[in-house]
Amino acid sequence: MTQKRFANQTVIVTGAGEGIGYEVARQFCAEGASVLVNDILPERAKAAAKAIASETGADCIAAPGDVAEVETVRGLVAQAVDSFDGLDVCVCNAGLTSWGNFFAYKPADFERVVSVNLRGSYFLAQAAARQFRAAGSGGRIVLMSSVTGHRAVPYLSAYGMTKAALEMLARNLVLELSPHGITINCVAPGAVITPRNLNDDPDYEARWGNLIPVGKAIESADIANAVLFLAAPESEKITGQAIVVDGGWTSTSPIPDMGYGADYEN
Ligand SMILES: NC(=O)c1ccc[n+]([C@@H]2O[C@H](COP(=O)([O-])OP(=O)(O)OC[C@H]3O[C@@H](n4cnc5c(N)ncnc54)[C@H](O)[C@@H]3O)[C@@H](O)[C@H]2O)c1
């Protein structure tokens, strides 16, 4: 029998009670990893860990807490080491999508989105990197960015800024992490069909499908595929990069009606 891709590996995934993080945790478990499922909502973390463990048969445990708290993210790494004897992959997925008109955006909202998206990811990456360095076995860090870190989307100024910052963080840290065999990369999702997005807009899938060049909104599995790729042994020389998974959306720019179309080649 062939060994599963992530057998004997330990993975932390934040914000994994539902949505993209849940699918990332599920795919790692299906590939043999032991996974810590973090979520700010304890019941959601427990339910997710239980469902994933029963579906995959892997070790999957709940690790509730708010990633904005530095003690929480340090505790996640400590819990991984205590429970599974080490850490191999850290996925800083939790992020707060914070909508708001720039003219009215409140300092408290700014503090919160920066605390969750940046402080949470920065200090979790730091805690994971300290563990990887101490163990001397290298490691993988994946940060969850967004296409809004590449393109202007209305009313997402603070959120988009945090996502662009995460991509610079990955580029910067290649200097300090590469000597320890640690890679750090980002995945930048486009419009993903998640419970939160469907709750905000029941027509989400069709509306985005009409806009996106490939004709379909993105699925959490598409994002998880990219995360697992970056965490796999064959990606050891990919670091400081961002993989955009958006069905071509960021490659397009609106143009005026030029009066010609599909028949242009004629
Ligand atoms: N869904 C999308 O279309 C999309 C697009 C681009 C980027 N992203 C990014 O992908 C990541 C996951 O997105 P999603 O839409 O699946 O997330 P989501 O908003 O659905 O949240 C997923 C889980 O994270 C938990 N969570 C929220 N704040 C937390 C915190 N402070 N600490 C720990 N857990 C917390 C929530 O309780 C929830 O169960 C985020 O970083 C998001 O910015 C999502």
C-alpha cells in the first residue's frame, strides 16, 4: 500500500471550523496528517474536528481560540507539539473580511481586522518558525491572502491592505527562514463558495460564475489543493510566492464596448 502524502505529519489550520480552513484540514487528514483545527468558536472547532476525524480516520483535534491573541497562537504550536510530538505545517488561514466605506471606517474595525489578519498570522508564523528551527527539521508555512490584496474591490480597503501585507511578509521572511529549511508562501483565493458567502448572497455562485473567465466560482477544495501543494516535499524550493486561485479573475480588466467581439477574427 502506498503511504499517504502527509502521513506522520502534524498540521495546524486556523479558522478551520468551516469554509476554506475546514476543507484544508479535511484534505490534510485525508492524506494522513494529524491536524489541529482552530476556530474562535469552540463548538464549531469541536464539531469540525469530530466530523473530519470520523470521515478520514485521522487524528484531528479541536484547538479553540482567537488568533488575534498572541498567547492563543503560541498555545496552538505548544498543543501540536504536546499532542503529536512536533509540527510540520502551519496554515495561517483565519481572516476577518471587514467591509466598510473608507470615509466612515472606524478605528475599532481597523484594529480588529489588522489584529486578526496580520498580528494573528505574523505571530503564529513566528511561533511555528521557532518550533521548526528548534527541531531542526524544516517546515512549511502557508498564509491565506486574497485577490483583494492584488486588485481594488470596493469597501475592502483595510482588508485588502492586510492581504497585500501578508504577501510582503512571505517575501521578506525568505531571508530569515530559508537557512532553516522553512518555506513560507501565500495562497490568494478569488471568490470562494463558502457558507459565509452563501449566507451573505444565496446567488453567490452564479453571480461570480458569470464574471470569472473560467465560468465558475472557486471551491474550497481548489484552495486546499494549492495549500497541500505548497506543503508537499516536492515544493521545497518554492518560497516567498503567492499562488492566485481565482479562475482568471485578476487577469482581467474592464474595457469599454469596442464594437467588435467573437467575430473579430473574420
Ligand atoms: N471566502 C472567500 O471568498 C475568500 C476569498 C479570499 C480570501 N479568503 C480568505 O481565506 C480565509 C478563510 O476564509 P473563509 O471565507 O473560509 O473564512 P470564514 O469567514 O468563513 O471563517 C472561517 C472560520 O474562521 C473562524 N474565525 C473567524 N475569526 C477567527 C479568529 N479571530 N480566530 C480563529 N478563528 C476565527 C470563523 O468562526 C469560521 O468558522 C480568510 O483568511 C479569508 O480572508 C476568503
